[in-house]
Amino acid sequence: MDQVLVEICLRVRDLDATLDFYTELFDFEVASHRKFPEGKFDLVYLNSPGANVQIELTYNYDAEPYVVGNGFSHLGVTVNDLEKMHDICKASAYETGELKGLSGGTPHYFFVTDPDGYRIEVKRKH
């Protein structure tokens, strides 16, 4: 049986701020934005250049703040120029960690946190 991962859903509190994060920092593109006012929610699908997996942002109009669970860790994104991306994230309003390497090795990743508290691991593309 062929199985392909096609989307990851994140529930968000501030749709505009979240869209800014993913489209301005990471060049994700809005594939579609569907509004369901009768159900009181919006669905926004984001494409990442070069990937076949979408992020589905679910915005519920009347939801209480979400808690990012301790079973979820992070999403991962690769970039060609890790140091440049780190500088861009550090200059932004988003919480950005330092460059790190496993077991003290050469730095090859860092974390940045989106407006809803989801962590994004940014790694050097090999």
C-alpha cells in the first residue's frame, strides 16, 4: 500500500501573525484559505517550496488558548544558508535560540518559536 504524508495540522490563535511567520521567515506560500463562518473556523494550507507536505493552519474563532503538548516536539525545516537564516530570525520578533551542534560538534541547527509556541528546528541542508 502506498502511503504519503501530505499535511501537518497546527491549531493557531492569531492567524495573521502565524501567516506572517511562515510566509515571511520561511517563504511558505498560501495554497488555499477556506473560511467556514457557519462552523466558526478557517483552514489555511501552506506549501513549502520543494516539499510535498503542507502545513494546515486551523483557526477556530472562539477557541481558548491552546497548550502545546509535551508529546509534540517540533517541525523541521532545512535551509541552504544556516547562518544567514539564523541572523534573519534573531533580528525578528520571534524567540530564536543559538546555533548548536550535537555533542558540541559543528553547529548545524537552531530553534525558532512561532507565535503559537510551536518550535521550528532550522537545519543546514546537506
